Amino acid sequence: MLEVRVITAFLMLLVLVPAMLWLPQAGWAILMAAVTALGAWEWGALATFSEGARKCYGAGLFILMVLLVMFFPALLQWPDAALRPALLWVYGLAALFWLVLVPFWIRRRWNCKGAIGIWPGLMVLLPAWLAIVQFRALGVLPLLTVLSIAWVADSAAYFSGRAFGKHKLAPSISPGKTWEGVAGAVSGVLILGFSIGPQAGVGALAWALILMLLTAVSVLGDLFESLMKRLAGIKDSSQLLPGHGGILDRIDSLTAILPVSACCLLLIAA
């Protein structure tokens, strides 16, 4: 199984790294739209859609993103002063979803089976797609910084949880996650964040608070998808990525971190 995981990860990097470096911005947006559409197809399984409805949901979201690329090219760039207020609403609503609604959702274990599952899927996927496109417009380094926060949070949580984990975070949702793992994630992200350094004009305390916020959001993204899988009675969102499960299993933290990071950056730059 480890060998399969490594091969799959290598193949993903073989596609994503050249795309990140050399694809034109519209091409990057379309590639990420295709990945997001596959995530939407997987979300349909979490919402217990029929197979036909899952395909329609994924295809419909893909068409919507392609239309946005074609008719609103300004969205492919980091928002300028004219577009910033509208994007603040988009990312602000996504941040409220993750920071306010999702904790209640996890606590109450609300179900989203059937047609009601359409809108949370859009909230999870569409702002994340827009954010990964717009961060890339700032340059590969800013995009890698945001992606690295999610990767470091996940990895540090896993290893610190395995080494020191005793106190369960949410045993009925994800038995493997512990508070010690969360502490490791916070520590890892703080080390990463301060090795990179805050954006100009952001103090050390504010930067630390932003990093801890993003770590918390990363944990919420992971827990939210785990809850949805448990409610749907499935182990993985799909088997598209051998050894890893589905796309949503790999990007659950990123779907939360990307739009919240974009919201924070827009507020800082305002």
C-alpha cells in the first residue's frame, strides 16, 4: 500500500508542478476546474446523490467554472481595487461558512443528503477553486506558501498525534485525531510561517494569530469531510487516487484554508 501511495503522489506531482510553473493562467484555471469538478462528483457521494446526479453536479460545476474563465477573465488575476469589494464578499462568506457554520455543523451532525447537499458542496469547492487560481496569479511562491501551510498542518498533526496523542479530538467522527496532533499542527505552521516571515505591515502577533486561525481552519476542513463520509457510510470519497482515496480526501484541508487565506490577504491589503 505504501508503494502505491508513493507512486500516486509522484504522478500527481509530475502533473501539478509543471502545470503550476508553466501553464498560462487560463490553462491553470481550467485544470483546477477539472480537479474541482471531480471533487464535486465525489461530494455527490457524500450527499448520497444518484450516480447520474453526481455526474450532472460535477459537469455542471465544471461548465460554470469554464464560463467564469471565458467571460470574466478579471477573476483569473488577483483582484484589483475595483474587484476587491466583491471578492471580499465571496471569501468573507466562505470564511463565515468555515469558522461559524461548520463548527455547529460538526457539533450537531447535520445531514445534507439529497438536494440540500448541493449548496454546501458549492461552498466547499467554488471559493477554493477561485482562490487557488488567484493565488497563482500572485506567483508560484505565494501559492506554494498557502499550500505548504495545509501540508505542514496535516503532516505535523499526523506525526505528533502518533507520537504523543492521548486526548481524542472528535472520537466519534475521526478516532485518529487528537488534541496533541492539533498542538503539533499549530507548532509546525508557526515554525513555517515565521521562517517565511509576515507580509509587510503585519506585526508578529497578528501574523501568529493568522497562522493559528489557518491551522484551526485546516482541522475543521478535515473534520468536516470526515463527518460527511461517516454520515454517508463510506470510508473514502472515491478511489480516484490509488492508495490515497479520493480527491476530497487529499484536499479537505485546502478547501478551507484557500478561501480563508484569500480573505485574510484581502483584508490586510485593504
